[in-house]
Amino acid sequence: IEKNKAGVRLGNLVFTSGLTGVERGDASSFGGSVGQQTRAILQKHKDNLEAVGSSLDNVLKVTVFMSDIKVEKPAMNKAYAEFFTGHKPSRSAIGVEFPDSRTKVEIEMIAWIP
């Protein structure tokens, strides 16, 4: 088991940490629409996966946690589709309560490294 920028690697699998639109130690980075947060999170995941030799094309499973899934899922889906244009990994979306009111979405992934 190896800890790296993307998360934890076991063999050729990477289990990412859940990411939000929050930068550690920077409370001003909170906020934005669910679409903006989804784009920022997926860009971070993309960068992290590429840093370990993988990509969004190699994502097997995505778990999305949302603060208001009944209302904001369509906006999240629209932003999500911008990053997964061909390959569509297995995905679950779950409604949760975050400890702050500005976090709208958190996303974690499982990907393979070819």
C-alpha cells in the first residue's frame, strides 16, 4: 500500500480521498454553485490521477456526496458530463449533511493505473 498525491495505491488501483471545493486552510475557497464546485473537484482529481500515471479515462467507480441531491443533481450531472465525455464509470450519488453550509458536493474515485 502506497500513499500518494491521488490517494492510496494498492497494486494498480488508486483509491482517491474525497475532495470538496475547499482548499485546506483557506476558508475563503468555500462556496460557488454545485456546478462550479463539481468542476473544481473533478479538475483536482484529473490532475492528481495524471500525477500518478492514470487519468479520468481509467476511473472505474465514482461516489458523489451532495448536500441537496433532490435539487442540485441536474447541475452536478451537467458539470460531471464535461469531464466524462466518452467513458462513463460506475457512479453512486448520495445525499448527505456537510458540517458547513457552503460545501455542496464531495467526490471520491477508484481508478486503475495501466
